[in-house]
Amino acid sequence: MKAHSLFSPAIPDLPRRRFVQGLAAGGILLGMAAFVKPAWARTADTASGSAPVLTGTEFDLTIAETPVNFTGRPRLATTINGSIPAPTLRWREGDIVTLRVTNRLAEDSSIHWHGILLPYQMDGVPGISFTGIAPGETVTYRFKVAQSGTYWYHSHSGMQEQTGMYGAIVIDPAGADPIRADRDYVVQLSDWSDEDPMRVFHKLKMQSDYYNFNQPTAADFFRDVSRDGLKSALDKRKMWNEMRMNPTDLADVSAYTYTYLMNGTTPTGNWTGLFRPGETVRLRFINSGAMTFFDVRIPGLKMTVVQADGQNVEPVDVDEIRIGVAETYDVLVTPVDAACTIFAQAMDRTGYARGTLATQAGMTAAVPAPDKPEPLGMGDMMGDMGGGMAAMDHGNMEGMNHGGMEGMDHGSMERMDHGSMAGMDHGGMAMDHSAHGGGMATSEPVPVRHARSEYGPSTDMRVDTPRTNLDDPGIGLRNNGRRVLTYADLHTLGGPIDARAPLREIELHLTGNMERYAWSLDGLEFGKSTPVHFRQGERLRVILVNDTMMTHPMHLHGMWSELESADGNFQVRKHTVNVQPAQRIAFLVTADAPGRWAWHCHLLLHMHAGMFREVVVA
């Protein structure tokens, strides 16, 4: 490991394995006030460690600080009704729900109902849809439930989401549920740190790979020499060094500080869901992590994916699912063994969350070792290498002439002519796609043009010919011998919600500077940007181009994102879309929700650093 001297976090005096996996009894501390009890103390005996379930149309939720202990050191968490996760809210489609939220913290708070369609005033984003919930104040949310499926809720204030403020939402359909199961479990994944999240953020600002210990080694170099030859191996090292990038930089925050939780339970604690032989079990996976992508599998057992982000999809059988931050997937499984492990390893392979499906409490199954981390490849950096290379700016950024960039915000493009890509004006775009049937030809690499604001200190990389494929499972999952879900496998039942072709396009680039730990859209952090404008009722295409080497889960509040395949056909309806490194993603939006909405990367520290925009629908 690196020595970090002044900035090293306090590590509990525990064996490394126990620190990573947590304490067997980790979680909410006992002996507090009556309402502060571990989640498992108020649940049926069919599952250990699951959150309490609240049903009906009237709910009272209290935000407060609660003592917890996941690693051997007591800490304060931000909780709702004294549990981690917060209570699961069970609603019914068509009902009007009322939620009274009281803030007992010494700071402002909020609750955002992630993926829920509602009036913008009820969305719960301070500074966008309301002012927040002041200390001692009770705010009432009230709206009609217009959908069904699996969703979640969390704070949208400061770092409270990282410190424990998240819970599940399960909405039963108004009629019979077409998804039939004998058992139904929420499996909520998250990441916990004993460190103050702001301290984590400041460390990354000073050294972006502070938590990354998967550094290239001498053994890796000699392996490359054996496989590719000395010159190729040296050229590869030289390239990465000149770019000041690390091919193993897969996650900003690792198990060096994180303990990964399943339903608020550490791996050693072993959350358990019970079943009887022959039963079909529905697992509602929710990634409530602040910064962690989880790769989920149940060794020896196929998972049938039946829902993505709350929307029913054509069933597809897989061995493994990468669940981006804020995504949800519902799967059906029929266990044949008396016990089987639910294994959710972090994308950087430094740790995992773990639970068990079992016929009796206390049973366990083998826990696989985490996979070996894979380095990023050239395609992750350059996109479609057949069409060109990425533009790298690392050496002379400080001396560049940035005149006029501050006024450039291509989030509100209005005048772009797509008839000639080479001459297009990235000051804006508007075009009639009716002659093309809404599709996009992709037989050739899709070139892009970059806004002037991307040529500033907040951007250290630009991809000129991004890839457009949706069948890539992502770094660490390619060719691993397992059937891994991709977006190309997902098809929402019923087709798109709106048959109209888009009449306008908006293109935004996901940008960053790893050395500065700066994250932005089109090179502009939120504070330097202006709102993106959707015209009420319009159907438009949104294009996101990832100019960075990290995957970004992009969440548009208030409206569905209907992902398109590379040839422009409807693929899947989502509220959060993962955009992989050097990838171009397109989705259609129907701007049917007037008001002010947030649009951001759901990696909490990326959002905090500036990868955030306001969307105005009017």
C-alpha cells in the first residue's frame, strides 16, 4: 500500500479481512431511545436484517442522527425512523400518498423520491424544487402514485445519502401483478465509510487515486512483455504516464475506506432471506451506494431479469448484472440448493456485499473470491478506434487561451444543423428528424464536436469518435465465462410511451479532470452553467457523450429516459442511464412534466464536484 502520511484515515485495529467485511453484528447500536432499534428487530422471521415495511397512504418519517457500528468503531449515521436502510415504503398505483417528514438534524435535509413521476414541487431537491427541510421543521409531501415497480428514496442534501439516509419504495400495480413469485425481498446495496464524506472528497481533490491500490506492478509489466513484446510494453507504460492516467482507476473510492452492505448488513453479518424448496423468489435489487457499481450474481443459479428501473421488461436469463448507482433490477430465481450466496462485488474488486438465500436461518453457502480487477483498455479511452483517437490535453492546459469559454453553455442548444457534421454549430441544435423515422445511422463511427467550454482546466480528455454499442457489459465483465446482462438485452414491455419522432436534439458531454478531481458537463461545473431548456410537450432526443474514462450513471429527474439502440430503435425505459467510458448514448424524452428538475451523475462525489445541471420544462 502507499503511505499517505498526513492524509491517512484512521484504520481500526482489526484484521484487514474483518475490517473489509465488517462486524457480524454491525449496524444500529442498541440501548438508544425506543424508536432506535436495528431493522431486523421489527421484521418477520422470513428475513434477517431487512428494513421495516410501512404500508398505506399516510406516512410519518423522522430524520435524525443514530449511533451505528459497522467496523468496530462507533459512528453517527443519518437515518430515517432510526434504521439503515430506512423503512421500505409500500404504495399502490393510483393512490394519493401523504408523507410527513420531520427533520431532527442540526442542518437542513430533504428526501428525493427517486424515479417517481410527480409534480416538481414534490421532487425534493433543495435549490431546484424547494428550499429544503430546516432543522425542527416538518414538510409534507403529497402526490398521486402514477406507476408501479421498484424504486427508492434518499436525501438530496449534502452527504446525508452517504451516511445512511436511503430506503426502498415498492409500488404494487393497480391490477394483478404479471410478475408472480412466492417470496418477495428487497435487496438494497450500499457503501458505508467511517470517514466523514467531506474528508473523503477533500482527499480526492488533493490526490484523485488516494483510495486506489490496484496500481500496475512489475509483474504486470513482465506479463505484457511476454504477451506483446518489450517495445509494446514500454510504449504502453509511456502512454499512460504521459497522460497522467492509471489504467486501473476503476473507482474513486474503494474498500480501503468502504464496508459494503446488503440491507444494512455487513458481509460477516450475512443478510438472509428464507424460502421453501421449489418456491420462486423475487429479488428487488437496488443500488443505493454513493460511489459503488456492484456486479451481482448468485453462483450456480440463473437470474431471470423481469424489471429494470421499475419498468417490466421481456424476461432474460443471466448469470450476472452490473447495477449502476441508483439503478434497480428485479429478478426471479428458483433456488435448488438449501443455501446459496448473493454476491455483489464492487467494480474495482476491492470488496463485496454478501447475503444468503436459505431454507433455514443460520445456513450459509460458499462465498466466491472477488474477481481479479481488469485494467482499462484502449477502447475505454478512445472509443471507436477504427474512426479516430481521443484528444488528450494534459501538458499545456494551464497555458491555453480560454477566451470566451465562460459564456459557452451548450446545454441549451437550439440551432444545430445535423446535415453536415463537419460544419455543425455546437452553440445549439434544432432539426426535423421525421424523414429519418427517428433513427440514427451508425454504420460509420459517429464523430462529435466539442463545445469551446470543454477546452478548459476542468477537462483533461475528449473523445472524438465514441463507440455506440449497448452490448458491452463493461470493464471487468467482458469474456468472464458468465452470461452478463447488457442494455442490449433489455426491452421494455409495451414499447415507448410516445410514438412521436423527436424534432430536436440536445447533446451534452460528460467531462472531467482526474488530476484536479473536477467533474462537469461540457467542461462547466454546475455553478458556471445555465439551465437546459425543454419545451413543454415536445419529444426530443438527448445525446450524452462520455469524454472520461469512468462510467457515469446519469439521472434525469421527473421524466423517463427511453434509451435507443445504435440504429435508433426503442430499447428500454429507464430513470438512470449508465454511460460507459468513451461511449455515446442516445435516449428520447417526452417533456410532459413542467417545472424545474435536476439532471446529474449519481456518483455522489461527482455530483458534488459539479456534474449537475438544472432542466427547465416550460
